[in-house]
Amino acid sequence: MTTDNAAFRALSLGPHEASLEQRPDGSSIMRSTDPLQDYPRCYTEPLLHWAAERPDATLLAQRDRQGQWRHLTYKDAVKRMQHLGQALINRGLSAERPLMILSENSIEHGLLALAAQHVGIPFAPISPAYSLLSKSAERVRHAADLLTPGAVFAYDAARYEHAIKIAIPENVELIFVEGSIDGRTCTPFSALEATDVTDQVDTAHQAITGDTIAKFLFTSGSTKLPKAVINTQRMVTSNQQMLLQCYPFLREEVPVLVDWMPWHHTAAGNNNIGVVIYNGGTMYIDEGKPTPEGMVETLRNLREVPSTMYYSVPKGLEVLAHEMKRDPVLRECFFRKMRLIFPCGAALPAPLKKTIDELAIQTVGARIPMTTGLGMTESAPFAISAHVPNWQAGVIGIPAPGCDVKLAPCGDKTEVRYRGPNITPGYWRQPDLTAESFDEEGFFCSGDAAIMIDDQNPSAGLRFNGRIAEDFKLISGTWVNVGAMRSQIIAAGAPYIHDAVITGHDRDELGMMILLLPTATALSPALTEGAPLAEIATNPDVKAWAQNLLNQLAAQGTGSSNRVVRALLLRDPALMELGEMTDKGSINQRTMLKTRAALVEKLYATQPDDDQVMLAQPHSVTA
């Protein structure tokens, strides 16, 4: 039996059927044939339900300083949420003066977020990287200027003191679990929890409607400063009902997640924690990250906690698969109860998918279904779903129930546009940007492109076709599909390439800047595990491998728009503080081209630097 025809572990999935309405203007509307069912009025209604049904079940768990798990039950979560909600009401917080959260995932972060949503007060989780990795704290200041927060929370005062002093106005109250900042108005988190609850909490909760703002989520801001995406209560609750209809197994077996993904991102802050709350599950907060150093903590947690679903970016899955090959304890615990693996944030290389399938068959005798989809911060994020067990990399599926998808011609591509209860009404205090983002029918213009897998069968779904804004023209006027090129390069270079930045805008030929994975140390006996990227990228054996890869890709090209003839290995990792990489490990192509402009010039020099630049062989250097 081959991997491709091995059985899948049983999993209940919803209908994967869609209709297509063709229009005279060349656009079309795709819809799920499964109608969206009723969904809650407010995000915390499911929490109240499960607190009554399963009061002693764990909602959140997090390790303490001694490494032991501390648990927050549903019953205690509701009780503590009400005290915190009263404290937020007492401070007069509102959409005009929301709560801002600066620090990482934690039980206290989760409780404050739930309290705010329970009483109809918006909150805004901000990427910790904006505070901890930037000396100027420019993006924290931008967020504070845009939102005008009435209170700011961070777990540890000392860690966030620098950013707070630079970016947060002196009259804003600061809330900390640990520490304080001299000369500023600081309140212990414990003092908020000691607030007496009044009828105001229930009154505020009952006043919530679908249009009530639940939170502001900031986009990554690849070309401009981040925008504050309005997330309404309707967006987040309808989105969870859409997800449940695609994945009904969530109500058949209590979901358990070990999750590192940051709550300031829509994927984790809306989807992952939402899956837990909506379906009465448990989340173990993983304080690891998808980096060689950060994965140590993630692997520790995955050795202890058998989960039912796993969300991660391909970079994290790559390290996990590598470790599972040599660690039977990790492998057995990971696959024991696993029902669904959901790669997110970037394309999953086919060789990595095959490796995970092989490990699952070896461990539990069946493949674990993998699915994915397409969405964004503005869609809460679930919008298009490939909820089929035999999913293939690149396939994004069909619209989620209740979300209409317009496929609109845009140059030589087809743009994906969204309309439905899960779609944002716009950007906070930026009406011009809001107006630019919707078409004349009220569809949100995503900037993502897709193609029909089968023009005669809409239920076959869509295939991702890159970001329209990433594509560029060569000097000949020929368009380059950057998404397709990156996927091809990552697949050809697996398991040693993290990503590739495609170059060639207004030039006559394509090049690539390659970001290697730590696994590339296997290419040379002179390299040891954990070697720095600069040492790996300058190793002769690694460079010889990269030269062969370049030659192979150049030979496969059928024209200037898909033939890569220049390459260099990056010696420095992508940096989050420069916007080159997100917290999830995804590379920002446009930002990398800007921040590494000098390397792009070196790549196209008339006399290339032999030490770093590689040319496809045979190849004539152009001026």
C-alpha cells in the first residue's frame, strides 16, 4: 500500500458542494449549497452554555513558573469574567476608549478578552513584537494614536516598560499581573478581579447586538502602517457556526488544542480559541514558537498532551515532522487522538505532507486528514474551506456556508471577493481605506487570486493562485505569478527551504533569494545541528546543492516568466521587527524586496559577486 491510497482516520465532515452563478460581466458568484444555520448573538453565549453543561472542564491551561499546568475551568472563567467585566464598565471603556492588550497569550489575557466581549467593550490585542523587537515602538504608537485606548494591559510591566513609555500616553491606566512602572497610573490585575459585580454586567451583556464591535485586529501592514480591522460580534459567532458546519466532528468529540499561535492574529484569536469556546473544548497555551529555539517548548507540550486538532504553519510542521522521526514518544502522543491537522499561513510543501502521512501510518495505521482554506483578518477569518480528507496542497475548497464568494476578473487573474455575516464593516477611523476595499456590490476585495479546479464542477472547488499585489511584470511586459513560483521552488528544495523571494520586477529575467531551514545542515558533514544561518549559507556543500537546484529550475522553465536563472542564499534570517516575517513565520515578499534592495542589486550586477550570486548553467550574464 502506498501513502496516497492509505486509509484516513475517521472524521465527520460537512457537505463539500457548491453552486456557481455566471454573470454577463465575466464575474461569477460561488456559494455553498449548505445554508448557514442560526448562530449566537454574542461571543460569550457558548461559554455560558458550557459552564452550565461542563462546569469543571478545563477551558484554558498554561504552565506556571515551575512548569506545572495551571487550569482555568469553565465555571471559574465565567465567574472571573464577570468581575473583570464590571471593572471595565467602571472605567468607562468603549469603542472610543477600548482596552489594548500588549502581551502574549496567557490565561489573564484570555479572561480580559472574554470580559470585554461579554459586556460589549471592544479590545485590541497588539503583536508583542511591536513592543519587544522595535526600539522605536512605532507600530504601538500608531495603534495607540488610532484607537485612543482607555486602558492598556500587559502581563509583565518590566518587559513592556520601554514601549509603554514611548507609545502610550501618560494619562492611560496600565494594568499588570506582575510589576508596575514608576510615575504611571498602574493597577494590579488582581484588583480588577476583586471588583464587586453589579446588575450593570448583565445589562451590558443583554444590550449586545450582532453589530457590536467585539475587537480590533491589526493587519500586518506590509506596505503601510497596520490597519485596525473592525470585528463585530456577528462576524466571530457566524464564523464559528460556518466552521462547525464544515467540521461537525467538533461536536462529536471535545476539541483539545495545544496551540502556540498568537491571539493578535485572526487565525488564533478568532478561529482557534473560538473552536474551543464554541464547542466546549480545552486549549493548552503553548509558549513555544515555530523557530528552532521556540519549538523546544512546543515539543515538550506535544509529548505530554494528546490533542485532537493541530494548527501550525509549515515551518513549525517541518520541525515537528523532523523530531517525530527520531522521537517515538512524541510521535505516539501527537497522533494518539489527532483527528485533523490544519496547515495555515503559507503553502504546505507536498513532500512535507507526505512525510506527515507516513509518520501517521507508521504510528496509528492511518493518515490523519489535513485540510485548509482561505481567509483573512477581514473575514474573521474562515471564508473558503477544503473540508475533504484527501486535500492536496494548493487547493482551498469552496465557500463556507453563508459566505458568498465573487470571482472577479482582475488583469490576467481572478480575484476572490467576499460578502457575508463574517465580513468586516471596515477599518476603524479610516473611511477612505474602507471605501477602497469594497466593490460596488459590497463585496470585500481580498487581493487573493484563485482559479476553478473544474469549470464544469464548482464543487471541485478553487485552487489558490497567489496574491495579485505580489505579481509583477518583467521588462518585456510579461506577468510573473509569484505565488506559483514560490510554491514550485519550495517543493523542489524540500526539506531545506523555508521560502524564496522572487526578484525581476522591470528586469529581463527572474532571480530568487533563498531562505534556508535549519535542516539544511544535513547537506554537509562540516555543519552541525543548530549552526547559524550565515554558516549554513556560506558552506560549499550547501552552495553546490543550491547551484544544482537553480540549474534544475532553470531547465524546467518554459519561458522568461517561470525560468529562474539567478540566485543567492540569504545569510541573515527574515526579521519580524522589519516586517519581513510575521509572528506565524510567513515571509512578506514585498517587504523583503524593499529591505534587501542592496542584495537584489548585487544579484543583477553585470559582474556578479562569485562568493554569493549563483547563475544558472549555462547562462549568459546580462547587464
